[in-house]
Amino acid sequence: MRPSLLPRLVNDPFEDPALFIRFLFENRAFLFDLGDIYNLSTRDILKISHVFVTHAHMDHFVGFDRLLRIFLGRDKKLHLFGPLGIIKNVAGKLSGYQWNLVEQFRHSFSIEVTEIRNDVIKSCTFKCQDRFEPHHDNHDHVFSSCVLRDPAFSVHVAVLDHRIPCLALCIQEAFHINIIKDALVALDLVPGPWLQSFKQALYRNLPSDTPIDVPSNGSTKQYSVGQLSHRIAKISPGQKIAYIADIVFSPENINKLMKLAPECDQLYIEAAFLDQDHSIAQNKYHLTARQAGRIAAMLSAKKVIPFHFSPRYMDKGALIEAETMEAFNASRKRQ
């Protein structure tokens, strides 16, 4: 069964954190963290609609300028989420440039920044043709774990401790729709954009008699959502992908993660230090590989991808991965 969410780390584990999540059969992608993104093609960058920044340390935020450079002058709206201070961080980035020529741009580009605090959410919009002057939304919104909800998926966050607020992220697919190719052939139906319309009808829980126009051999056939769902679709539980970067190993952080991302299908988790250097990890508010493996086991993750290794272990990447997986497997056996 082919997944609908296709995540991949932009860089190798010793380089800046950034997780690119592409949506299957859609010209859309999300980005978790915004480190150096020069390994992403311009084509992929232009698919990005939402960026979630865990915190504004340089290695998690330096890619903002490249994103801005490519989006500038295009008809796009970028949604950017981050922890306390992210509005000020974005404003500082934008104020570092002169914008005296933007009135000549034909297309309108804007950035909507959402700042996630412990109890409220604040937002601010920066419009290119207004020279990126901030337009604050003066209405605070109550913060719950869900910061973005779509019929097909939702994004949840937890505010964790990295000596500063740092977000952990989890994207959850509502359910997975697998199209049965043999059934399409039997009905003489050709895959196309209509399949996305059909999927959206299922995600939005539209009535079963909702009509779907389906091209077929130069003509158009009409099926109801109910007919198609019984004949060409297989429904299964949706994916859950979690992303944890830069946190101290503490009961408070672990309790929040247990609520955020239990039983995730894929867990991307920092493993900055080997366990022999756990005191350094503690002082720097990072995880060791062993701690990362233990957290993965506590979350009952199905797949663990450690990343964000300290450069002090440049020739020991395999050792970090092995220590993570050893702790993961040992902790699972004890549960």
C-alpha cells in the first residue's frame, strides 16, 4: 500500500535539520524545521505551503532566506509556525533587506506567522507589497495540541524544554485511501485528477450519493461517492509521523511526547550524542542516542530514524544509529 505522506530528511544526519513531507499526487509539501535547504530543488521548494520551525537556533532557521528568495515575486502564501518569539524572529529576518521595489511586483506574496505559546496562539501577517510591514492579529486564540486541521490530516504540536521553548511535531492522516488498480481497469477508468476529488469527498464525509464525474475513453461517466468507495477504494488507518529535535531528557518532556505521538508509524528523533557523553547532552539540553531509542520505545514507534548527530562523531554515524536501535529494541522487550 503506497503511503500518502512521503517524508525525507533534506540533509544527512550531521547537517542541518529539515524534514520535507510531500503529499502523494498533490503539488503540495510541508517542511518540519528550516535548516539549510540547498539540497531541495526549486521545484520542491515551490510545493511548500506550510513550514513548522521547532525553534530559532541558527541550524533550524537559516533556510528562511532561501525560501524567501525563491517565493519572492510569486503568487503564494506561506504559513509558518513556531514557538514563542517566532514573529519577532521573522520580522528581524525581513527587516534586514530593502523592499523599495516590491510595489512593481505583479504577484502578491505573503507570510502568515503563527506563534505557539504554552496557552495561546498569536498570528501576524507580512505582505510583500506592503514592504513586509507586520500586520498583527490582536485576537489571541486558545492553544490546544492541534494547530492545523484539514479533512485529510491534522498537525499537532507540543511545547518542550530545550532551555528555550521548542516544538515537537506530529502529522496524522485521518485515514488512508488506497485505490485498487485492478478495479479501475475492470471499470475501464483512467487515473486522473478526479481521483483527488473522490478522495476529498471521502475525507470530507460527503453524502454517499454525491456525484463524481469520471473521464472514460473520451466521454464522462458519473458515479456516486458510495459506488466508487465500495468498488475501487480500500480504507485503512492513516499514517502518523512524529518529529522531535533538540530537547532535554526529562519526565516533563516525555509526558508531553506520550500525549503527542503514541504509536507513530515513523519517528524522526535527534540523537546528538553517544551515551558516554550523556553529561554533555544534559548540559546542552539534547538527547543521547540511547535516550532517543528509549523514547522511541515508550512511544511504540514502528520505525525510528535518528538524525541531528553532533559533528564530534563525524566518523561514528553508524555507532550512533546502532546505539539508538539497541536501546529501542531493549526497551521494547522490557515493556
